[in-house]
Amino acid sequence: MNSFLLDRRSWLEERRRLTEVRYDAVFSRDYDEKYGDISPTHRRFVEKLLSLTPPNARILDAACGTGKYWTMILEAGRTVVGIDQSSEMLKLAALKHPEVPTEKVGLQEMTYVSEFSAAMCVDAMENVCPEDWPLVLGNLASALKKDGHLYLTVEVIAEDELEEAYRKAREMGLPVVFGEYAHHGGYHYYPKPEQVEEWLSRAGFEILEKALGDGYLHYLARKR
């Protein structure tokens, strides 16, 4: 096997492990203080997602973090299940909403089958490498019932920032592909919209609405 692929695979595994460590040890300390507010675009899409579900619908919040959207979901008369790979973020979520069931599981390891009327994966996919995007979207599709709905966000940055990040990472000898931002020690991946939409289609989703706002592309999709 190509040595680049071997190196990249082990490097990505380490990046993912360190992301979990950072959320547990650093980001969880003041996450709600820094990121607890819900932006107008995020709020509008969550409200739209909820409006498409029946009363008492069960919602999957994948990569739920501290459960910042759970009050919205519960006040709308729906129930929610939260999953995240950070145990510390889940602890914070449970402090706010102890009635909500949670599970420590990564997006790549989800095994739900036709259990939810809707799913949301908000401000999290930037932590997923390109090799895992089809897997994660497939897992989300599997978790949904027929005609279930998905709300997904994709973080965006300027093209020149991506070009500079790619150049610096390659100079450092990192096995990156274009779109990855890793020279600073962390890891984010910024796919082009066309790629995201192709992956969504391959996973069995029909895009109902798309909007750019508050630093993210927002997608509302239906499982075909």
C-alpha cells in the first residue's frame, strides 16, 4: 500500500483522538460561555426541522456537545437523544437536561436503524475527514425513518485561507489533502459545497433548502 496512505490513515486517527482530548480537557471548560448562543440562521433551520416532524417525534442530535438546542426541541413537544464522542461535553449536557438520554459514540460509529423522525448534526462535520464523510452521512440516513429529515451544517472559510493552510501543512510534511486545515495542530476539513451535495445525494438525501449564514452553509434534506 502507498506509504502516503498508510501515514495519512494513522495521522487522521491521531487527529481524531486529539480532537476528543481537546473537547474533554479544554473546550468543555467554557464552551457554553463562548458558543452557547444560537445564531439566527441556526435557530431558523432548527425551527424548520422541528416543523417537519410530527408531535412527540424523536430527534437525533448527533455530535450534540452540551445540548444547546435541546430546550428548543423539548419546548416544541419533541423528544431528543444526544450522542457525542466527548464524555465531558455530554456531562455538561446532562447537567442542563438530565431527562435526555445520551450515548458516548462518534459519528463514525453510529448504528441506529430507522429510529428517528429527524436528525441534526450541527457545527460538527468540520471535524470529520473527507474519507469519513460518506460513512457519517450513511449512518445518519440509516438512523432516520423513511422520509425523515436532516439538518446539517458545513463550516466555511475563505479560499485563500485554505490555500495557505494547505501550503503550510505540506511544507511541514503533513499528509493533508486540499480543504484540510491542520498546520496549527488541530484539524478541520472544509469541503466544497458541490462535494457536500454529491455526498448527500449518494447517501440517499434530497436537499430541500440551503442557505449561507453565520459562518456555515446550512442544509435541510429529506431521506428519499
